[in-house]
Amino acid sequence: DLVIERVADPFTVYGDPDSLAADSSDWDVAFVTRRMDWRAFAARWPGAEAVDFEDEDLAGAGGRIEGGSQVRLVEFWRREAVERSLITLTDGQEMEAEVFEARRPFLEAAGLAPAGPPRTAPGVRVVQRILSGAAVLETVDWPGKFIPLVPVYGEEIRVDGQRRLRGLVRDARDAQRMFNYWRTTSTELVALAPKAPFIGRKGAFDTDQAKWTTANSQTHAFIEYDGPEPPHRQPFAGVPAGALQEALNAADDLKSIMGLHDASLGARSNETSGKAILARQREGDVSTFHYIDNLSRAIRHAGRILIDLIPKVYSAQRMVRILGPDGAPALVEVNGEGTAPGGRIFDLAAGRYDLTVRAGPSFASRREEAASQMIELIRAYPPAAPLIGDLLARNLDWPGAEEVARRLARANGGG
């Protein structure tokens, strides 16, 4: 099965330095480093030398690394040019000769046969090699034509011909340092400020010296003094207003540099009308749109990798679990001689496919989005409620929604 997994540490991935594509779909080489316990290493590759890349003197010398319990391994991905053998079928579609031979019985049953002799065409193949510090441990022929690593970039700029990647907070580091400094300063001033002392003439505190000594840390019912005038307390001057103001200025600088103001953060600000709030939120969307755009490119490239792999991995007859546009699961037979409901045959190797990615409001599923839009339609046009009430109930994500939808449909004269 095809599975999408995360890379826990992005700094372990070294992509192709000659890549120019925004989604890195043109990577020809890539390295992924990881560490493995030497016991697991010995169990997976018996007899192989557990030599780390950092120990150049031990490479090829044999034996486990002294004092180390883990071995650093490297996944070396490389895309190489090859010659492919293509076959043109009677319906006009082209298919690799290996795929055709693997699916010949099904294709011939469908009335498809080669329309001529095979022809050669340039192509690529992807090879994964797992390396230790001493040898190539394993070689894997990847079925797809893309290196299956999908980076999500932030801001990309070119400086003196070199590619530099930046994050949202890079330009805000100085403002963050200033904010940290002034908040630390104000905290320090409060923490180191002396307790408000009592001031009196000499000998005024001799009557009950123990209580006067602990007056700032303990509560006493009464404290006596001896003198013509009572002691008075020196008030605390408080934190200088300049330190607090500078911290506020630094916080405003952070928002201005990143383009994320109070409205974008969901906090109450000076805006009062809905249009003004939306305008400020759009400013935040525009300032960070290139990050959303790069995420869309990464999702599109991941989908392109899956489209390339699906007919090669799911090439035999099998049942697969799919999700419909409304998020409802179903089991479908693919690559089989039987037909699906409605007389449809799902041949994953037939045809060519593409995908599109739309970035917008976050919904858990298209069902949730449909329910939200239907509710807005009913608010704008209440007479539509009896007409689409069953459809709205069917798209609501709570137990019993299907039964409610059936009852509404029967109430409106439906099945």
C-alpha cells in the first residue's frame, strides 16, 4: 500500500543542489540520513560492517564502532536516464511493455492488443541505495519516476546567484530580541525592587524589633512604636513606563514585520465593522500567501507522485477502500474482470490523469463544506429549506444523519 509519512527532522534531508523547480519535482539526487541501533543493524544485514560515516579510519576495517550503540545510515536516492520499451494499444493508449505483459490477460479480455511492435523512448528510473560508512547495504528499484521526498518551502529568494530559504519569523528576530529584553528588564526591576520600607526616627523600632523586621514578609495584628510620630512607609516607585512602552513597541514591530495583525490572530483590535476586520485579515493572508502557495505546490507534487505510483503498485486485481467526494467510505474492485455497480470497470493502468489543488478555508471534509454552504443558502433563501433539507441532513457529520435525511426525503415525497 502507498503511505504518506512525515520526515520528523527536515535537517536530515539533503536535496539536489541543482534543483530549480518550486516543488523540487526535478530532484535527480537526494540524501536522507538516519541512525539505527547496532543490534537492529546486525539483524537486518547480517555480516555487514556497522561502521559510521564519521569514523573514516574504521571504514572497511570491520568491527562495530567502539563506544557507540548506533550506526548512521544514508538513503541515497538517484534518478537515472534509461530507455523504455513502449507498446501502443489498439485504442491509442501507450503502455510500458512490462506493464502490458503483467496485465495481458485482462487487456486481451477487454479487446485491447498491441497495434504494432514495441518502440523505445527515453525515460527515467529511480534507485534507492542504503549506505553505511563501509558499503552499499541494499539497493531498491523504485517503481515511480520521482524521488518520493516532498519538501515544503517557506520564502525563497536568490542572493548573488545562490538560493536562500527563509521562514516567516526570520526578519522578526531583532524585534523578538527587543521584546524579550524589555520584558526581562521590567521583570528584573520588579523582582529586585526593595520591599517598601518603614522610615522613622532612631529608636522608634526598638519597642518590638522582631515584628518590625518581619513587617514586609509576615502579617501582625499590631506593631508598637516609641516616639512622638508614627513611622511612615516609602512607597514603591513602580516599573519605569519606558520599559513597558518599549515592550509594547517591540510587540507591534513583530506584527508589522510578519504582516499578522490583531485581526489575523483572532484578537480584538480597533476595527469595528465587519468589512474592516475582513480587510485586515486579508492583509495577513496576502503577507503569508507564498507559504500557503508553497504548501499547495507540495501537495500537488505529492499527488503527482501517487498518480505515477498507483497503476504500478496496485497492478493486480484487488479490493481497495476509497473515500467518496462526501467522505463516505466504500470498497471497490480494481483491475478485475468483474464490473462495478453501474457496469463500470476500474482499470488503474488505463488513461492518464492529473490533479489540481485548491487552497481555501479549512474544512475537515467536502461534506462539512457542503453542509456549511447549504446552511448559508437557507439563510439567504429560506424557501429552499424544504427542498434541500434531506441533502443538508445527509452532509451533517453526526450520528443519525442518514436516518434524518431519509425521513425528510419521504416527507417531501421522495424515496
